[in-house]
Amino acid sequence: MLSTQRRKDAKNFKSRRIACLDRAFLCVFAPLRRAILVFGLAFSLTALAGEVRILVQSSPLAGFQYHAGETLWQEMREGDRLILVREADNPHDANAVRIEWRGQKLGYLPRAENRSVAAAIDRGEPVDARIARLRQHKNPWQRVLIEVFVVL
């Protein structure tokens, strides 16, 4: 009787240990599994669309009220492509990134959030931007939301 009980206990211990190892394996490899899934999805999207864009920044447009934004407001649409132009010689901000829409200067990436995008442009990495949201608002910082993407 005792040996039968010991066998049952050993079997229960072994099954609990295996279950514990299975959970540990899943905990350790779940991020890897997600990365593989994302990579596979990115690879599939690359094959279908020709490029993959990763959102790296979502920011309000700085200086909207000082540039062509007010006069172009009626023509601008959400989803419109924006051009990012690096202004390394800008006297107010060494990391300045100018934002243009159809060749017209709309403003800048906010100074507090432009360092990484400026560095990416300086390294020659392909960077893309678009108008994410337009809204009528008294505060010019609330009117235009832009999204910046790194293109893979």
C-alpha cells in the first residue's frame, strides 16, 4: 500500500513539475513567439505592399499659427503625406525638423520630441509622415496631429 501511494505521489509530483516547466517555457518564449509572429506579419506585409512602416512618433504640429497652416487649412486632409526636412542649421533648435505639405511649410516637430527623428534623418534612414488628425480648435497646438513612421 505504501509503495502504491509513493508511486502516486511521485507521479503527481512529476506531472506538477512538468506543468510548471511548461508554464516557465511559455513565459520565457511568449515574447519570442510574438516577435516571430510580428516578423512573419511584417514579412507578409512587405511581400504584399512592398514596404513596412513603423509608427515612431505621434505629435502635434508646432508653429502652425506662424506658417502656411492657416491659409492651407481648407485643403488639408487627414492621411495626407507630409515631407520632413532636417534643419541642422536652425538657430533656435539644433534638432529642428521642418514639416511641409505640398511644398508649403506648415511648422515643425515639437522641440521636446524631435531628437530621434532628426537623428534618423541624419543617418539617412527613410522616414515618412502624414496628417493623422485635423480639428478646429482655438489652441493651434491642438489643430493638427501628425504621425511619423520609419520605413523598412
